[in-house]
Amino acid sequence: MKNVTGETLTELQELKTACLISCACMLGCIAANADDTLVAAAEEYGKSLGLAFQIKDDLLDIEGSAENMGKAVGKDSVIHKVTYPSVYGTDRSKYALRQLTDKAIAAAKRFPCEEGAQMLADYAKSLMDRVN
């Protein structure tokens, strides 16, 4: 396994998965002429959601079933891929997943449309609970 710190792993995932989702969320707000406060909420939502998604993906690779995933599981450890569970362990990764999901939900609740905010919060919860 490569010698990668948790900080480096998080930075890598922020520049990859989290940035992609965050940019998409922000662009939606910008296209709708939202104010800076909402763009910042969208950025926080997307960044937290992206990191949570990556951690869940890493956890599913060790805890998921091939049947649910639709692909082989356990591949990350076979190729010595650096993942959240390999750096932090499963329990700490699950804790980080919960914290990031809560952060995404809090960011979603900053949107003025209650129905839209609830849909974003529900989506964040569904990603945390996904089995594939």
C-alpha cells in the first residue's frame, strides 16, 4: 500500500469527486442568478456530498456484495489502492461518512425553497444508505 496520509487522500478526493459534484451544484445556482450565499451553500453541499460518496464507495468495496454492487468487491485491497478505510479504518470512515452527510444536509437546509432543500437532504441520506 502506498504511503499516503489521510490529509493527502482527502485532498485528492476533494480535487476529484468533491470538486466535480460541487461545481455542478454551484453552476446550477449561478445559472439561476442565485446570490453568493446560495452559491456558497451549493458549494458546501456538493463538496460534502462528493466526499461522502467517495467514502461510501470505498466502504462498499469492502462491505458490499457482488450481487448488490453488480461487480466484484474487494478489488481495492487486491490492487493496494489507498482508500478511506485503508487509511482510517472502517469505523472512522463510517463516522466521517455520517459527518459529511450531516454537513451536506445542513448546507441543503440553507436553501429558501423548503421542498427543494428537503429533496437535496433526502438525496444526501440516500447516498449514505446506498447498497450499490
